[in-house]
Amino acid sequence: MTEILPASPVVEQSSAGKQREPEQRELWGHPIGLWVLTLTEGWVGFSLYGMQAILALYLTDHLLQPAHSGAVVGLGPLEAFVSALYAPVGPRAMSAAITGLFLALVYATPLLGGFLADRVLGQTRTILLGAILMTAGHFLMSFDWSFVLALGFLLAGLGMAGGLRAQVGALYELGDRRRSDAYQIYMMGLQIAVIVSPVLCASLAQIEWHWGFLAAGLGMLIGLVVYLVGRRWLPAPAVAVLRSEAPAPDIKHARLALTSQEKKTTWLLLALVPVLAVGAVPNSEIFDGYLLWGREHFQLHLLGYEMPVSDLISLDGFISTLCAVLVLWFWKAYARRRPDLSEISKVTLGTFIGAFGPLMLALGSWISPGPHEVSLLWGLAFHIINDIGFSMSYAIGMALFSRAAPVSLNTILVACFSLHLFLSNLLIGKLATLLGRISDVSFWLLHSGAAFVAAAILGFCAVRFRALLAPGKETAPPVP
């Protein structure tokens, strides 16, 4: 499944602090601000996923080649840092390592952006500054010399723009039943962007690399304009309050005091972060080594048309959207007939299913080991299995952290959940450097084995720590 853009920590807001302006009219049953944020997030996703779809290929085929690398400002220090971190051998391994490091930092910078939004600039100004930095970063990617600077701008901008998701929740009162529907609408904008942008940016990149990055920059510029024009329909700055029933004099105490069980739950959730990171390895590889491997091994000729390997990202976006809907329907139908499973049990099952995805690529490599011999049917099987598994593990994993985390630490622990994708992409940066150094079958078996190990650990936690993660859940009656 295509990875979801990270969000900054969400802070619940008091009704008293929220100003309901006359402009907050509704459109199709929701505040107009929702549609502004949905369009903005869609264009942010368009720019980011379009850029990611060609990044590893651009580095391998163009930027890291001797004829171009010498003109890139700051590339030497970047390569030195990446070499110390991953020890890559050759341009392809270096491009995979740089891509993996960038993808990892995408999921770490929103923590800093959340701090700026909550403590310094406020949400709207922070998001606006982030959108400006992202737009500048994408346009700087259109030149070889500014590549390293562009990555810095993009990471800073992504960190600051991560609060869009928090603004969606601020449009609704805490008890408004439309909140969950709003987030589904919001994420659909992102899913559509993931389907469209890799095809468009990759097609332009085949003509000229920098045209692909320019298209991503234009998409981000549209998102910036949408956000600027729609600011009057967005929620006014609100007063952040602690989610606690404690009276005002006891708020400080409520922030710090944890029961013994809450402390155990907190440490357990933090310990699950690296386990989830290992379990997400098959999905995280899609934007990195998978593209480099697929370009060399898949049969990319369809009806006389040579398909860019980055089109597989669009295919994954389409499949992941269908899988997310089917998984949601399945668990609702399951709960009507049987006691609903706990979140940790569902995450375990999703991780276990996802582990079979790389096995399809390993089997395809074993049957057809030569260049451009692996049928795309093996790739289709990989995407379907991986997206089913990731649809279970990602969204339900976030729900697990949100529900199990102590009230006084809920925001920071939910933010820590996204760090598992940061750690997972760090691992991918290293694993992708093994392409060509070990057999293709071994390469994909490593990914599958990692996910199976993570599933085993999660399964142990589901049984051993059920009282902390799912108290009374397994014996709950079926949902009527």
C-alpha cells in the first residue's frame, strides 16, 4: 500500500477556543474547509509521490553519473554521510541509500513541524510556510546543481505542512459523528493523487528528467494557491487543552501522573515501534529498491508499449484504495457475526499477510532469473498481497496506539507511531544497497523473513500483553 503522508501530532481543541465564523458554510454536508484541505492535501500528495516515483531512477541514471555529479552543490558531504551510514557500493547502491534516507526523514520531520505549530507559529502559518518551502524545493529539483538544497527544502516543508490532518479534526466538534467520514473523504484526495501523479511525472521524466520534477512543483504550487484562497474557511486558532477530566488546578498533575498499568502500556507501545518498522519493510521498499529491481527484471512491454516502471506506483495506489475499502468492509462484516478481534490481533494478521508479498517476487525471480523475464503477474500478486496486509496494519495500528495510549501521553504516542515508517525506511536504505550483491531470490526472502519475524513478535504480544493492549476485547459480543 502506498504510504500515507505523515501528520504532525494532533492536539484536541476546546469548543470555547474555536471561533465559528459566518464563512464556515457547508458544502455536501461538510464544512467548506474540509474540501479546501482535501484539495490541498491531494496536491501535496501529487507533488510528493510524483517526485518519489522517479527519484531513485533519476539518481541512478543521471545525477550520480560522473558527467553530472560534479556540478551538484553539497553532494560530496551528502555522499560521505550516506556512506558512513550505509556503506553503499556503486552508483545504484548510493542512489538507493539516498532515497531510503530521504523517505525515512519524511516521517521524522513532522515532529519538529508539530512543535513549531503548537508553540511558535500556529497551525495555519506553519502549514503555509511549509507549502512555500515544498514548492521551492520541487522547483529546485529541476536543476542538477541544487539537488541537495532541494531535498532540504522539501524535508523542512513536509515537516511544517504535516498539520493539515489536524486542521481537519478542528473543523468539527469532538462529538460530531461526521469526523470519521471527513477523514475518509480527506484521504481519498491523497489516494487519487497517488494514482495519477507517478504516471504523469514519470512520462515527462522519460522525455527530460527535470520536466518530471517541474510537474511535481507545479502541482505543489496549485496546492499552495488552494490553501491561500481557502484560508477564510479554515478553523481559527484554538486553545489547546489536555484531554483530561481533571479540574484546572490539577492539570499539571494529570499530565505527569501515570498509573502502574499506564506506565507498562507506554513502554510496551514504544517497544512495538521498531517491531512495526520491521513488519513494514515489504511496503517501504516500493519507492526504492523495488523500482530499480523491477526496471531490470519485469517484462515491461504491454501490447507494444514499454511501460515505465514507475507506473507500478500508480497501480499500487489504485490497488491500495480498493484494498482499504475491502478491508474496512470485511472487518465490519466479521464483527456482525463473531466477537471482534483486538487491534493488535488485526495488526499481527496484516503483518503476517504482507510477509507473503515479497515471496511472490522471490518466486518470480527463481522461475525467470534473466533480465526482463519476470512476468508482471508476479508484481501484481505482490502489490495485492502487500496492500491487503498494509491496509490492516497501518490504519488499525494507529487506532491501537490512539486507544491504548494513556490520556496524558496520547498525542505524543500517536505521533511516535509514525516513527515506525521512519525506522522502516532507514532499514530499506540499507537493504536496497544489497541489490546486485546478493541473489534476487535472497534479496526478497530477506524482506519476507523480516516481516514474518515481526508478525511472530506481534502475535506474542497479542497473547502475552492482552490485558494492556486489548482488555476484554477478545470476549466482546458481536456488533449488532
